[in-house]
Amino acid sequence: MIPNALVELDRRHLVHPVTAYRTHEERGATVLKSASGVHLFDEAGNRYLDGFAGLWCVNAGYGQQALVNAATHQMAQLPYATGYFHFSNEPAIRLAAELADRAPGDLNHVYFTLGGSDAVDSAVRFTHYYFNAIGQGARRNFISLEYGYHGSSTTGSGLTALPVFHAGFNVPLPNQHKIPSHYAYRNPVGTDPAAIIAASVQALRDKVAELGADTVAAFICEPVQGSGGVLVPPTGWLPAMQAACRDLGILFIVDEVITGFGRIGPLFGCEVEGLEPDMITAAKGLTSGYVPMGAVFLSDRIYQAMADGAGAAMVGHGFTYSAHPVSAAVGLAALKLYEDGLLANGQASGAHLMARLVEFADHPLVGDVRGISMLAALEVVANKDTKALFPADLGIGARMAAAGNRQGVIFRAFPNGTIGLAPSLNYSLSDVDDLVARLRATLDEVL
Ligand code: PLP
């Protein structure tokens, strides 16, 4: 089929995620056709360096034959198995065991989902169930961070604090509350890490006091706020929030949908600061985006309390595709790739990326350069002194994305023009240099 005909069919029939429908109808889709290594190719024959690993998920890069083989072998052998009615399947069992072995603390129980949004939903449902099981059913309030993103299901979008996910959708839900982010570049308390940490801990304490100490169930946050603009907390922020949660008697849930599987260095982002949360949610890099899968990691305490609370009754939570054998087989193969060299390669390329991105600090459009390993952002401003953003009607984000495409690179162009980066872990040092060169050309073109 010729590309224009595909674009027309897309326009007429395909409803896109997180897209301005009318703008999309006018603009038409960029139809991707194939991929290899660190590159994507569209139907028109253009080649792009993928600076965003798909949607921060293809951590292993493209063309990993081991992942393809794992999927095709499993599809031929057992394409589907339910986890209901006491059935199980070998890849899911092995993946749960391997991951539990590597997960922080006593997160020894793994519930598999289809992606990140339903992992967050499941974590919320497990939290409710846990507190009901231990006789603290009044704990129904959830606290999350401004600039946070936790998916776009009804529950997750309410925990999310990005306005576009609320507008028109009747969320957040009444039990979902926010406290300010640690966002250092635009923090009213300034850039001093100790002040930022103290302010966040105090904000959490104040919010819990305001809601009533025995009505709060959990605090959920990302180790690095991704969709909010790649906001990296100061060192010590995450451990301080974990300690405050413990002190307040509320669960500490870490949403690792982006930060897991090497994105910020180790297998679990929690390892960077030695966190031991009560639950972790994960997805994306778990299967490197080749097939859909997410996960919730539950601590011994939570799992045992839920099991005891249920007694002989069923815990009524589950999906047809929970613990899908094909996804689990790909997850196992991805884990092997990560541990056979990809994590190490990502760490080396990530260090190089951070070192090179610093060069953008004196670019007239770049107000802030931030990141950790293979997750980074260049915050674009109209005025570096005042940190003023470009007026919304200028469409700076769309202009940045279009300029990037012309320069042969794909990144996340946030609506305010900020460039989000999440290269796959198979980037070589020279791929990083290529990315940096294309980013500079993009910024110079928009200037
Ligand atoms: N949580 C975080 C931190 C995310 O970044 C995302 C997606 O980007 C989600 C949850 C939702 O995951 P999914 O898009 O797989 O539903």
C-alpha cells in the first residue's frame, strides 16, 4: 500500500493515544515501517535515530533476535495460559522468580499486568485490599506528586498530575491528592537540595495531617518524574520520602515504569539509592516493548496479609492476559540481554550522554540540562534569565519535533518545547555523539 493511502486510512479510522485529534487529521501520521539497532524507518523511506526508545520502552534496542525467538518459540508451544483456576505457565513462573530474586528488599511476589497503567491500577487495588485485610479500611487516600505521571486509566490518570490527562475526564477521584514536586529548576524553595528535601517531607506530613493520619493509604512517586519533564530529585530525596512514609504508617509505592530495566543505570531504579519500597510498579523495559507486559512487586508483608485476609475466598483481581506466557518468555530473554552486557553498555553510554549534554547549557534556548544515565531532558525556555516559557500558541513543541524529524532524530518533544531523551541501552558512544549532533542541529534550526 502506498504511504499516502495509509495516512488516509489512519486519519479516518485509527484513534491515537494522547494526540490532538484535529491536528492529527490535518497533519497526517508519520507511518513507521521498520527498525534496526537504534534506527527507525518510515513508510516514505526516511531514517531516524531513535532518541526515545519508542516511548521510553525499547530499552534493548531494535532487532534483538533473542526476543523474537523467545516470542515465536513460546507462541508455537503454548500461546496462551490463564492464571485463573490455579493454572500457571513456566515462563511466568520463572520470570516472577528471577525478578523477585533481584528486586529490592522483600518484594518477593510479582503480579503481571499488560502495561504500566494497569500495574498502577493493580497496586491501588492491592493497597485497598491490604488495608481492609488488616482492619484499617479507613485508609483510602492516595498522595502523589505534582508533575507526576502514573498512566491514563481512570485510577492512574487521577494520580497523574498533568492537566491534559484530567481535562474533560472527571478525574482526579475524590481520594487522590497532590503535593508539590521536587522540580529543582522551578522550585519556590530554591535549588538547595536540603531545602527541597525538607519541603517535600513537610508537604507530605502536612497533607497526611490535613486528610487525617489514619485515612491515608499510600504515597506513590516515580524515582525520576518522566512525563512531567524528566525531573530528577536531589540525592537523598527518595530515601527521605521513604522514611517519612514509614514514620507516617503509609505505604511507599515506587512507580518504576520508566526507570526500571537499566533506564537510570541498574536493573531497578530503586537500587540507585538503596530504596526498599512496599510495592514497585514496572512495565516498558520489562519486555523492552516488544510485547506488552507490566508488573507489580509486593512485599512479603502485603502479600501475606492479603492472603490471610482472603482466607479461602478468591482475591477478586485479575485480567485475562495476566502473566501471559509469550510476554513472560520475552521478559526472560530481555533480562538475559540486560545482564549479559546491555545494562553495562547503557551505563557507559549514559555516562557519556550526561557528559555531552552539559554542552547544551550555554545554548540560547536551553534553560536547564538534567538527567541520569539514559534518561535526560533539555528544558527549552524563551528567556534564560527569567526562565519564561514560549507562549503556548507558538506551538514550540510541535516545531521542535518537526525540526528533529528533519534532522533525522526522534525525541520526546514536550508541549513547552522541552526535549526528553531516553535512548536504548544498545547505543554506542558514537551513537550518543550522533544524537548530540542532531539535537544541536535541531535546536539551531528552531532558534
Ligand atoms: N507510570 C509511569 C511512571 C509511566 O511513565 C507510564 C507510561 O509512560 C505509566 C505508568 C503507564 O504505562 P502504560 O502506558 O504502559 O500504561
